[in-house]
Amino acid sequence: MPRISPTKMAILSAALELGAVNGISGTTMEQVAERAGVAKGSVYYNFSSKDKLFEELLTTGVSTLAETLSQARQSAAGFAAIEAMVTDMLTLIAENRALAKLMASEIFRTDRAWQDAVQTLRREAISEIGTALAPLVPAATSEPSRLLMAGGIFGATLMGGLEWLLFSPETDVAEVSAAILYTFSGKLAA
């Protein structure tokens, strides 16, 4: 991965902080420059537009998420792989609260310039979960159905993680992971 200049890092950090609080639409390039402690021209030198700035933030975040899920999937087999993926995704959310909040608000938007890039990476992340599910579901399960199941796990983990951090951050990640996984256990219907 190429080294990021301190100025560019400050701009990305400022945009992330502001975007998590104000939303992307409510964040201006002027605010980003002020928060980063740089001239507005420096923001535009590094990013030609607000769309490009937030596209880089979101694509980097989703790419990191996909890599985290891939590593977790490869670390275990069977349902243990799903457990590892949920736990590692929750840990990543806890370590990157502002990014998780921004991603949750943007990942399902369809009217953004960066939507194609983010959706491609989102599909990669969900495909990792789908790959882990493959040996756990009946062989006749269609690919779209398996990916819908994977999307359900992804969405439940992302939203459950935000719920956790906002309303019960004192809860241990293992307990949060177990609670999310329990919803997929089939025991609720019993």
C-alpha cells in the first residue's frame, strides 16, 4: 500500500470525523480543511472533489472490511468461520467507530458518485461470508439465496455493532458476537 502523506492523512481523518457527525451531505470541503488544519487548496490538491474524498474514505474502509472477513474465514472451518467473521467484524467496527457509522449511513445509498466502487467492495465482503456459508447450507441452495443469507449476517453484524457501540459499549465483544449469532441459530423459532 502506498504511503500517505501527513497532509492527506489529516484531510482523510478530518473528513471521517465530520462525516460521521454531520453526514457526507452536511460536510463541506471548507470544514474539512479547517478541521485538518490545512488550506482549502490543499484539500483540493489531494482530492479533486468532495465525492473523490469520501469515495477514498469509504472504499478504503470497505476494502479493509473485506480483507478482515477473508482472514477470519480462512482462520476456521464450518460455523466457526462465521463466528470468527462476526467477531472480527465487530472488533473492526469498535476500532473504527466513525468509519462504521459513516459506512452504515452510506452503504445502501444508490445516489452517490462512489456507489459503484463501494458496491463492488461490499459484494467482495459479502462473498467472503457466502463462501463460509457454502458448506453449511443445503447443496440445492442457489447462489443468490446464499448471498442473501450472507448479506443478512453482514447487515445484522454492522447494525448490531453500531447498536452495541451507541447503547451498550460496556458489553464485551464476545457477548455481542454471541447475541448476533444467536439470531441465526434457529433457536428463536423453537
